[in-house]
Amino acid sequence: MIDKQKIDARAKQLNTMAAQGVPLEDNADLPDTLYYKTLCLLYGEYRRHIISVEEARKQKLKLTKDYIDSKYAIDKYHDGVKAAMELDKLIAPESKFKGMSKQEAFERLLRFQAILNGTLSKYDGDMPSMYSRLLEELRDDNDGD
């Protein structure tokens, strides 16, 4: 699930690291790296008196807003790709959707719905426990067919 509060918290963490000269983790993604490195440059310009405190604040505010907006957009894009891939599994010509059991089809649809809701990663691919009763009913229906 995309969480702007987590992105905001990460922005604050990167800002603190850049201000204190703490090295960035080796596994940081590209937006984090660009934001961190740009903050380091900004802090350096301020410390060398190349820019004023007002200008540094102004640039940092814009930089932080752009970082948060871009991270959010990237996360939305990745969620959209996941949803498209799941949808493709359902409707692609080579899809075995028509030959699936009710349970398999239901689980596929639940995965797709979880992606649309932004909750799939919360369950690590497992079906939410709230659906277990419905799945059990489907199993019972299939046993009776």
C-alpha cells in the first residue's frame, strides 16, 4: 500500500543523514540517492556561504516536495504494473481462467482486488483470512459438483 507518511518519514531521515554527513545505504533506490546527494550539495553550498539560509530553505522545500511527489508517483506506477500483470493473467488469450476451479478463479480475483486496494504486499501474497470462509464454501461447492 502506498503511504505518503512513510515517504515523508524517509525524506526526513535522508535530510538528517545529509545534514550530518551520514553515508547513504548501499541499497538505496535512485530517487533516495538523488534526493540525498542533492541535499548534500545544498548543505555544502550553504556552509560555504554560496547561498543564503533563506535560499537554502526555499530550495530544500521544493526539493523535498518534488522527492515526495516523485516517490509517490513511482509507487503508484509499480502498483499499476502489478495490477496490469494480474489482469493480464485473467484475460490473456492463453489464460487458463475458463478452466480454473471456482476456488482458483476466486483466489485470482482476490489477488487482483488486493492489488487495486493496495493491500497485496500486506499479505505477502497470501489470501486475507477474512476470505477463508468464502474459500471454504467454494471448496464445499466444488466437492458437491
